[in-house]
Amino acid sequence: MDIIQLGNPQLRDIAQPLSPDILKSHRAFFQDLQETMAFHNGVGIAAPQVGKSVRAFIVASKPNSRYPDAPKMEPTLVINPELVWHSEETALDWEGCLSIPGIRAKVPRSVSIAVRYMTLEGEYVECRFDGFIARIFQHELDHLNGVVFLDRADSRNFATEAEYLKQLSANR
């Protein structure tokens, strides 16, 4: 699928919830969404990034060329997510986005979060995420609310992808 880019007004729309009775009809879409994310070396992707305004995203952290230090986790489909709790402690760290290629920024995010979401089977899951996984979840949840990571970053903390990779290599 094509990933819409910053400037496309659909990226700023507030996504609509999915009702449990239609989840199964979206199975092929969610598979395509996951394949699109993997093809582009993403660690997460939200439905609005491919022009579908529904409250769903995938979190799939794993080391890759864009995030070489990412922890490994199985891809997780998140439907109608809610942020139940977030730590007051925040961390400033680098983020990028498949809808904003070539740019990175340091973004403050809560270090720990508790969330609730629905699975493709219509079951509710409540869990806690910490660190990088919490960061991905918050980034993707922002997409469902028409927010991109640049909105949360101080413009003095922007970098090109090339400069980000140089800094990452220098700090290893």
C-alpha cells in the first residue's frame, strides 16, 4: 500500500472507531498494513498512514536499518486503543515516521504506559508497555488523533536521517 506523506490532509484527520462486528472484514487490510510496515522497515504503522481513517495500528518492534537497537517483539495489532495511564517520567529520544521520510526529531514521551485495546477477535487486552515499545505505541496513537511526531518536538531537535544515523553510530 502507498504511505501518505506529511501535507496530505488525511494524515491530520481523527480516525473513527471500529465496531467489533466488522473486524473480520478488515483482516486482509490489516495483513496488508503489516506487510507495508515491514517493507519500509517500520516498527509501527497506523491505518491513517495508508489513507484508512480507522482507529487501528500495528506495533512491531525489531532491529532494522532504521532502528538498529530496537527490542524484538511479535507484531501486535491494536484496535480502538485507549491510554489508561502514563508515567509522569518522560524521556527525550529520537523518532522517525514512514509518513515523514528523511527527518528525525527528539520527542518527549512517557517512559511507561498502561493501555487497553481490542484484538481482531474482539477481545479486550489491558497491558503495560515501557521504554521503546511505549514510545511506538504513543507515536501510533497520535496518528489516530491527527498528530505527527514533529508536533511534539522542539524544532531545535530536528535532524535529517543521515545526520541521525551519524550520531547513532558515534554514540555506539
